[in-house]
Amino acid sequence: FETALPTYTHRALTHLILHPPKNNNSKNKRTYLHHIVTQNVDGLHQKTNLPRTKLSVLHGDIFTETCDLCSTEHVRPHEIQSIGLRHTGRRCTLGGTPPGSCPGKLKDTLLDWEDDLPRKDWTEAETQCSKADLVVCFGTSLRIEPAAGLCEYPTAWPIPADSEEKLGYAIVNLQKTPYDEGAQLVVRARVDDAMTYLMGKLGYSRDWDAIFIDD
């Protein structure tokens, strides 16, 4: 995992958030993608420099420790080598006022089967999916609950009279999922192929990805 690099899709999703495409009918930019929710523990979204506020990590990250007092995250270049929200033997060096004064102990963030989802990330995931017009599920079997059920959040509650109709959710996955029947669109394709097509349709030039490759 330490040498793994973000895929085209990881990079494209971050680019959509940080560099929204220009609206074809105006000089203004419209943000199509607002938030990413991941069940993956590989830290690849973070490697694209996606702001942490734009990411909900539901099952933890093998590179991240968190303080048991101030909740400050400590991202490492190496795997934490621990699971189940256990103390790692290291202390908080980033939290407190001034920074580094927090006396807390660090714990891994990788969930074991009996662990609860991280409250802050889960709450933000629910909020963002509820507000969304469309949730797009990339490369997931949609079999792990409650995360899988987030795709239904856009249409789970009555829509205000002054709001536009919401679309629901779409799925891009090679295999069938339990949520296929309710999807507005199901694409049987590799996610990188689907994202390449989408980025072109949104008007991005072929060299947009150079900002990541150059780094």
C-alpha cells in the first residue's frame, strides 16, 4: 500500500472538486461534485491532495492515527500496523494550543467488524448524500451496510416545493449490485474508462491530468 498510487478515477474526482468545469452557457463555474465517501482504507484519495473536509472515510485509513483526546489526525508515510481503534504507543504531536501541547495518545483508525463507524465522517456522509441531487457509486459491490444505503439518501425524504427534482443514484461497476434495480443508470464498465469518458463530456482537455503526473 505504501507504494500504491491514485488511479485516474481518484485524480479525476479530486480535480472535479478543486477545478469545477465551466458552464457551457456562462463564464461561471458550476460545481458538479461536492463530496466523496469512501469505504476503502488505502488512503489513495488523500494522496491526491483532496481536502479532508471533502472526504468521508467510513472504515478508517491504514496510514492515519487519531488522538484520543483532541481527535487530531496524524497521517503517516507508512502503514500503522494496527487495527480495531487500538492505541499505537505514540502520542499526539499536532493537537492542542499551541500545536503539539495535547497530551493525548494516538489510536489507529482502521475498523474491525464490531467497531462503530466514525461519527464525524458518517454524519457528514449522511448530510452530503441527503443534499445531493445525484449520488454516483464507483466500483463498489454495495453490499456493506450501512454505507451502501447512502445511495438512496437523495430521494429518501420529501423534496421541498422550491427545489428541483432529485435524480437519485447511478452505479458504475462491472458486477451486479443489490441496488441496481433502483438506480437511474447502471454502467457496466471499468471506472477509469467511465471517468475518462465523463471528463471529456464535461469539457476537460486531455492534458488536465498533467498537474498530478508532474507532481
